[in-house]
Amino acid sequence: MKLSISAVVSCVSLLALRCDAFSPSPMARFGFESTRRSVKAMAEKEVPFFAQDTEDAVASEADLDALTEEEEVELAVKEEMRKTRVVSNLRNANGVDYAPWMGISAEDEAKIRQLMKEKTAARRARQEQERSVSGNLYYDSQAQELSGTGLNYKIIDGQVELEWATKQERNTQGFVVKRRPAKTEDFTQIASYEDFGPLCSQGPDGGIYRYLDDTVSPGGWVYRITEADDTGAQADLCQCLVEVQTQEEQQAALIAGVGIAAFAVIAVVAGIALDPMGGY
């Protein structure tokens, strides 16, 4: 059978068109060709229209130090609530709330305030411990804070009992107890191994030491324990921040605690009275 030249050409063309479907196609490209510029353009892309682009005004530690603790807490609460409101006010393209469950209730605000109080107290305590530190305390202050070791204290009838422990003592003569009011720089020595026997070294294996400060007045105090060696050189060992309350503050705290406990008991009793069978 003879085929015409035109028929052969038509068959070849049709076959070429069909095979083109399996040939590799060039990858689609979007955006800029330059890698650096494309990355920069992505980083500088504006926030979607439903999310309000706001700048976080975070105060520096220097600014916070100029405030009282109460003012710092209020500032932190406002900042945290502002962030939460920004997220809760997001809308999608149809105007539907993006996260309506994140609205701030009075209970949420109380929780935020308590959290900010704890964070503020922790920041100020850490800052107090970093003032003019030397010796072992300089290298181990963060580890002591994380592990809960170091200088411990108890407040007994307005008096402060300090307790610390050593595992090993080399050429140690004894210890010196110092204190200063919070937010000040200079320590005052209140006890020394030279005139108080229990502060003398217990030997190379170390031991547990205690000291009762019965001269302290209400307020914030930083206590520091300093180790003295045979040559008279001193090295800071550990320290802590203590808040001594007045008699009125102690009574108010006690009354508040009793009130909370009484409310909890009443709530339990009321729950049992409303559902004596426990749902059965």
C-alpha cells in the first residue's frame, strides 16, 4: 500500500503534538528574580487588611525603674490587654470575627493583673540581686534562682530568719550578714563571725547556718551573706529580697485568706444542697 507524502506529514505532525503533553514544561515564576530582593519584599509585605498593624511600645528597664511597682504593674496590664484586644478584633474578608472567644472579661483582666504582678516582682527581685555582686554569687546567682537554693528566709512575728548551707569550705573563717533597703546601693553589716559564734565556719565539709534578724523594720530588704577566708578576703555567697509587712498588712492578708476559705466552703455546701445525689 502506498501512502501519499501529505498523509505521512500529517501523521508525523499529529504524533508530535500528542507527545508534547509529556515534555517538561518550564516552572512558573512569581515575584522578583533576585533572591535578596524577593526575600526583602516578603519581609516588608504589609499585614492583611483584617489585621491591624500596630507598633509595640515596650518600655526599657531604665523607664520601668523610674516607676513604682504599682505603676509598672498597671503599665504591663494595659500593654497585655492591648495585645489581646488587637487579636480579638480581627475580622476576615466577610466581616466575621476572627477570634471572638478572645474577648477580655473582668475575670480575664484579674488573671492578667495577677500574672503581671508576679512578673514585675520577679524582674525587680532579679534586678536587686544583680546590684554590686561579687564572688560566688556573681557566677551562680541565676543557678540559685532556678534551683531554689541559696539564701532562704522565714518571717516570724516581724523578724527575719535567714538560712543557708555550704557543701565545702576551704580556708573559711566564717560568714558576715549584711542588709540594705530595697532600691538602694549600700549594705550595712548587721552580724559577723567575729562577734557571733554560730557564724564561724563549721569545717571543711560545710554545714547549715541560721541567723535571726530581730532589728528589721517593715519594708523591702535585701539580705546578703558574705564568706570571709583566713586572709580576711571576702566573697559574696548568696542573697535574697525580703518583704516585711506591717501588723496591719499581716492582719489584712489573714482576713482575706479566711474569707476566701469561707467562700470556698460555702460554695461546696451550696453545691451539695442543690444536688445532694451528685447527679444520680
